[in-house]
Amino acid sequence: MQTRVAFGASVPGPTAILRQRSGLIGVLLLVWWSVLLGEYLVPHTTDLTLSAAATEQGSLFNTVVVTLFAVVGACCLSAGASAVGRRTLRTLLALLLIYLAWALASVVWSVDSGLTLRRHVQLCLVVVGSLGLGVGYYGSTEGGPVRLARHVVAAGMIAVAVLWVSLLASGNLDLLNPTWAAKEFGAGTRIGYPIAFSIIAALYLFQHGQLRTGSFLLVLLAGLISLFAQKVRFIFAFTLLVLLIQHLSATRWTWHRVAAYASVLALVGWCLGMLVSLQGTEPLRPVTDTISSYATLDSSDSTLESLTGRTPLWAELMRYAAERPWTGYGFGAFWNPEYMLAIWAVIPWHPPVGHNGFLDELLATGAIGLGLFLSVWITGLVVAWRRRLSRQQLFGELVGCWMLFFLLANIGDTIMQYYFQFPFYASLIGLFAMAARRGSLTSDV
């Protein structure tokens, strides 16, 4: 797009300027991300009635930031137009469009058609933004994958800064107290997710020589300490699990390395065995009790067994799912004020979501919608790891780890149906960027 000026000359329009100056897009994303996280420093209401009403009416702030995300992504779309002809990208887009069509069709039987339409529009905006950034910005240049990984690391470190600024400003900081959790003061999973993704991205950059040891350790320690402070136990556990998988998958296994790992494990096992055989389990009790206290926030056994109230909630929600198993209650429509208040009448801790993305997707779009959505994600996951294992594209390692984390996170939280969260659009951007590129060893790192 060009803007005409006097004497027949022309100057690039806003869209062309954004395409030509990749650094400007990076600055816009930085400003956008800072504004998005800055919203967490603003006090929010705890009134349950107002919260339910806000769900029905929507958030003007979220609408604005999602729209801006889509606009920035749309400005990059033309730069990646040539990649649309690639089979992998076409397949992923086809599967995603089928899911979007089914989600839109659910407005016919939705229990809240207005909520369904509004959230469907929001999802489409997120997809447009992710597609444009993935294909046209990160996927169309030689150093795109490294740039994406670096940007995610930066996003995570900004989240760390916002977390500690908010905690220090509140004056409520008791890090070593097992019952204290930063998430109780508003710094919850939406802050934790970008931190987790940044740690995974930092390991990828470190493994491929794009991040110095000192910088990697700084990101790792800052991220893990911040997750520990939040006491986001699912995120913390899944981050460690994905990091382990990432490390093992990138390791070049030789007999010497296998023997070294086996020797260390055998030595640790022998030491623990000797200690227990000589003095029993008492010497280990202080360590195990401390770990248990922090892991459970000093909760009772009944609280732990119920996964902090999740299992009774899931049992209640399964009753609703059984009534509409195939079609669900409409995309984004189940958690409306009517059903929310009904759930709160049974579950005393007043959850605003199902704390299980698979169950919430089942409630919204039914088994058909859940299957369609998982077909997109599983296809992307298989493509990512196949490219990594065949060494066609090392970037597939990072994308596969992000997508795996997304699926794991939905076990204890809801990201499906609430798509404007970091794990969804970061993973989707990475997936589109990977699918838009030809497999090569040199273009990724």
C-alpha cells in the first residue's frame, strides 16, 4: 500500500513501513506486551457478582489489545504470502478453519449466542495476529526463529519485573513461608506462563550457542524463583518436565554419556540406600517435610487429594457435559452468569473456569469440537518433532516443547476456550513460523 504525494512521487504507507522495518514491529510488540502486563498492576474487583457481570459484558481493555495484536499481525501477512503454498501450512490452516467453522456453527445451539459470537471474533483476531506474525515476520527472514526465541525470553523477563514490582509495592513479601503465594495477590498464571515459555526459549538458545552461559543461568534462576514465589505448582512442574525432555532430546547420546548418567544415578541411589539402611528414614524427614510443605502450601491431606478443589469441580462439570456430549453448550458460552452462579452454589471456592482446558472445550464445543481442536495441535506437535528428529529444522524442537507445554498446562488450567493467553498465541506463532519455512539446519540458529 502506498500513499501518493505531489509531483507524482509516492511514499510507503503504514503497512509497507511495518513490513520493511522489522525492528519497528519488534518495538510495537514490546510496547504492546508492556501495556498488556501493566494492566496487572491495576487493582481488580473481588466482588463475585461484578465478576460474573463482567464475563457477560466483556472487557474493553482485552478487546483493544487483541485488536491491536491482530492489526500488527495483519500488517505482516503479505510478507509471508509465498509460504501459504506449502503443504504443511495449508494442512494446519485447513484443520484450524474447520475448527473455527464448527465453533461458529455452535451459535445455533449456544446457551448464550452473544457470548459465543464475541469470543469467536476474539479467537479469529488472535489467529490472524498469530498467523501474520508467524508467517510474515518470524517465518520469512533468515534469523526469524532466533528472533522469536529472543523476544519470548524478553517477554518472560518483563513478566518477572512486573511480578516483583507489584510484590514490592504491595509490601507483602514472605517468600520462605510455605503458605504464602504471590498468586493470591493477583500475580497468577497469566504472569507465570510467559516466564515458563521464556525459560524454555532460553534453553533452546543456549543449546545452540545463541545465549551465553551467564545470561542463560540468569533467565533460568529468575524464572524459577518467580514461579516458586507464585506457587503455581502445575506450571512449575510442567516447566521442569518440558526442560528435561528438551535437554534429553537435544543430547547426543553416546556410550560414554549413557555410562556417565547411569553412574551418577547409581551413586546417588547407593548413597540414599546406605543412609536409609543405617539410620532409617528419619534423616530424610526434614527434607521431605519441607518439600511437601512448599508443594502443598501446608494444605491438609483432603485438600491435596482433591487437587485443591479441582476434582469436585470436575465431577460437577462432567454432569453438565453428559447432557450435551457431542455439541456442547456453545463456543465460549458455558461460563456465563447463569451457569457460573449455578456452579458456585455447589463449589464453595467460586471458580470462574473449569481448571481443565479439555473439559472446558468439551463443555463449549462438545466432543466434536474437542476432537477438531486437538487435531490441529497434535498435527502441529507431530510435524514439529518430526522435523527436529530428522534434523530438517532445529526450530521444531522449541515449537514442539511449547506445544507440549500448552497441552500439559490444560490439565490443571483452562487455556482452550480462553485463547488470549501466552501459551496459545506464542505456540501458534511458533507453529506458523516453522510451517512457513523450508527445513534447513542453518536457518534456525
